[in-house]
Amino acid sequence: MRAYKVLIPALAVLAACSPSHDSQAQGLPEPARSVPTSALAMKQSFAPVVKKAAPAVVNVSSRRTVRQRVDPFWELFSGGGMPQGRVQQSLGSGAIVRADGVIVTNNHNIEGADEVMVQLADRREFPAKVLLADPRADLAVLKIDVGNEKLPVLAIDTSEDLQVGDLVLAIGNPFGVGQTVTNGIVSATARSNLGITDFGFFIQTDAAINPGNSGGPLVDMDGDLIGVNTAILSRSGQSSGVGFAIPASMARQIVSAALGGETAVVRPWLGARVQAVTSNVAGSLGLEAPRGVLVADVWPGAAAERGGLRQGDVILTIGGEPVNDEGAVTYYFGNLKMGQTAALKVLRDGREQSLTVRAEKAPGRADGGRTIQGRNPLQGAFVAELTPAMADAKGIDPFVGRGLVVLQVAPDGLAARVGLRPGDFVRAINGKQVRTEADVAAATSQNARRWQITIERGGQLVTSTISL
């Protein structure tokens, strides 16, 4: 059978929300890790941890209306093809991260919702407002109005000391049956390349996670949130012991952005295209084993270049943390605060060197673009000048090319009919080079029956002659 990646209810928590819930903030000594040595130790209960964490775990439900056309057969009797509304419901979990009703959950729990409701552990319900949604990280921050009441909160872990084998609890509302607690261990850390989110760097656990747990917290034995449960790998669509949680540091970042009044998360951009070091590459570099990432390209003027990073360097660590794939680079650098510096250890010409790179946003504008109108082969295409900022915001690799890129193609437009696709770069129209939105607007404003269009697709130039 085929393996399915299933999005599920998951949640994360803010570390600075309440000193009474933050074991690190109280300065308590870290408990030593130990394996149970007796039958009595094996019978010890997780109840104290659950008692601390569970009151801050909530249910998140959303409703949205989806418009769909009536079946053509029934249109003969209903008098037309007016779209009909169908209500879709979503049920997930979340965690209270601030006592005045700030909640973190998964974005897929509330995406496109007309209404979002939150049910507390004591069964009270409140309408929720979305403060910030980050689809690329699959996280969202909600706010409910509880007046002057102080709600229980779940602290986001700040120790960053998670190890494989640590005991964890997953708390949520699987299948809508009500608040449920399951236990397991951390099966792996730093899982990437799973195709779940653009910023994939997950905690893997065997604690049972099922549909409805999405947005709920993964909790350590201090009762602190260490991750937001977000997906499972399963052949059946139900838990098979392979679940994934977004690390607490990413949840902390989006909550901080929301509380700071931001409507979107802008993350630092290194400005380097990297690839994992294979066995063959490791041998050519004199490495005993594959490690690090090879810098294949550096964006002119970006943070990487100004920090001294060069094409051909191998990045071994960022901030002391080893990096072995693109996901790790994106995670460790993207979680820095703007203006903060990161120490990079790189291998260059067979010798290790230390560099310091400043966290900065991607250059250029992140918005803009226009939909091409008129009778021309680009009609219905939404095009924009690709900048690193726009590429980063839309999850596009900025190193794929520069210039005017097609971002969307209307299915009923001429652009779709002539075969234009998102990701195509428009290079020339009727023999004139096209670099900007103004260029394409001028070129498509002419009244012509015969058009010659040159596009770049997958690194190859294709020129077509089209008669309209």
C-alpha cells in the first residue's frame, strides 16, 4: 500500500507566557535523565505533567463555505447553474500561550475559514480572531476575548536540549472524541525533506497522533511545549507510530511576530543555494564521511556574500549546530532575529574557517505583479519581476532565474491555451526583450494577429509563433 502524509491537529506554546508554567524561567535544576531501574519506577504516573499542561490545551473548530456548481442534469430542472454553497468543517487542537487568550495552532486548521471557534478545557466556547497565519510553516496565532480573566498557559520550552529517547506526551482532540493524552518518546530530531511545509525540520515521535490532534502540543516531562503536532506518516490515515511536530522555536517565532503586531512572518534569508554533500563529493573534499552542505551559488549582495561565504564552500555548522541538508540551513538561519549574527563554520580548500553572517531579510519587494489583459498570448497570466523577497514569500527558488516570471495562469485565458505555465520566464515578445512589468505591458498592448513569444523553462529557451 501507498504511504500517506496526513496533516493532523497540532499545537505549540510561548515560553514567556507565564512564569508559573515555565520550569526553565524558575531556574530549577534540570532533572537528570535516567532509565527506570525497577518495577516500581515503571509504574510511576504522567498525571502530574498532564495536570500542569492539559488545562491550557484547547479544541479549535472552523467552518468555511465552498461554492460548487450544480450537476448539469439537475440544472435542467433548477433553472440554471448557480453555484451552491457547501459547508466544510475542520476540527483540530491548540494551546493557550498567553493568559489573555492568545492561542497557537496549525494553519491548516483555520485556513480559509469563515468562522473559528475555540473550546477551552472547561468546555466554554469563544469565537476566535486570527492574528497571524503562516501557511509556509503551517502555524497560526488566534485570540479569544476572555475579558479580565487569566487563563492557564502552556510554556514554550527554551532549553533547546531535546534528545532522541526523551519521554513526551501528545495532547489533543483526536477524531473529536475529547481531550486525549498519549505518551511515547522522541524518535528522531531534525527530520527534513518530508514535503509537509516549506520550513520542514521536524521532531519525530511515536506518541499516538491522529486526525484532530493537529495544532496540539507535544509536551516534555517538565510540562513545557516542545513542539506542535502537525502530521503523520501512515498507510491507513491513522497513527502508525510515525508522527511529526514543528519545533517550539518556530512556534515561538510566529507568536512573537503576532504579539508584535505583524501580519506576516518575515524570516532572515541567507542568500546561498546549497546541496547536501554526497559520498562522492565528500571524497573529493577529503572528508572521512559526508557532512555539511555544499554552497552551489551565492546571491550578489545578500547576507551570505557580505559575510564572506563563497561558492564551493562547505557549511558544517550554523550557530554551533551541524547542518547536513537545505532544510537545516533554512531552519537554523531562518529562526534568527533580524540583525542577529550567526557563527558559521565552513570548510574551504581543505581547511576549516569561521565566518560571521548577519541575519537580514531577502532583498527586493515581496509584492507586485500584474495580470495581462487584452488579446495576446499572455492574456490571463499573472506575471511579476522575481526578486529574492518575492521568491522567499511564495516558496520559489530565487536561483532558478531572474526577470519576469509567470506566477499564475487563469484556466480560461489565452495563456493557458497556448501552454504557458507557472514558473516560466518571459524573455521576449515579438523580438523585443522583456525584463520588467512595464516591458510586458507595452509589448502586449499592440494590436497584432501574429505573435512570437520566447520563454525560458527549465533552463531552456523556447520560441513559439502564435496566430490569434
